[in-house]
Amino acid sequence: MEQLIEIPKTQVIMAFVATCIESTARLLNVSYRDVYQRMKHVGMIENYIIPNYELLHSESRENLAAGMAECLKNWEERPS
């Protein structure tokens, strides 16, 4: 009988964050490091992606990347 391995939810969410970053980078045709730094700088990972995991993870990768790119642009344009 096959034994299933249970992955902690924190690891699942971090893998999702990585998917968001990589998909957005591909869409914008920039490096994932650039997107990570930009998202980190505006607080998007901690204040948007992680808290909204349950809602966001059901999106298609294409819709997710488009939404992340738009969100990143909007957050970067906000006054500090």
C-alpha cells in the first residue's frame, strides 16, 4: 500500500509564493530575483499573497500572474 506524505501547510504556502513570483517574472520577462525583491520591498508577500492564499491558490496560473503583475504595479505606485 502506498504511503502518503503530509506536507505542512506552511511549506505549501511558501511553494505557492514561489509560484506567484516565478509566474509573474515569466509574464513580465524579468528575473524571478527582480520580482522577489520588488514584492518584498512593497510588502506584497507578507501583506497580500500569504494572507490571501486560500482565495488566490484557486486561480489559474495565467490569471494569477496577471493579477500579481497588476497588484505589484499598483503597490509600487502607492505613495510611501
